Amino acid sequence: MTHKIERKIAKTLRSEIIQRLEKVKEEIKDMDSYVRQDVNNSNLKDEDIFRINEKIKDLEKQILKVIEG
């Protein structure tokens, strides 16, 4: 007869992942606000807009890596 042994580490890790995901969601909301302000700023240089665009592309790639595993 085998018994299933539950590990507390797994539950803790799962809750940590959910907490981190919530934190990332909040940070993305904040980032959205700041980026929109920057994009609407007429004093912002084209190089700055390009830099923001490249950073967002990098972030998209990182998110895809997490999703795809």
C-alpha cells in the first residue's frame, strides 16, 4: 500500500508564484501609466520613444519565455 505524502514546500511555492504574479500585474499597471505619460509628452525625443519601444519588446519576449516554459 502506498501513501501519498504531501509536501508543504509545494504549497508554499505555489502561493509564492501567485503572489509574484499579482505583483507583476500591479507593476505592469504602473508601467502602463508611466509609459503613456512619456509617449504623450511632446518634449520626449525620438530616441527616447525608440528606447521605450525596445524595452517593451524585450519585456514581451521575457513574458513569452515564461509562458512557453
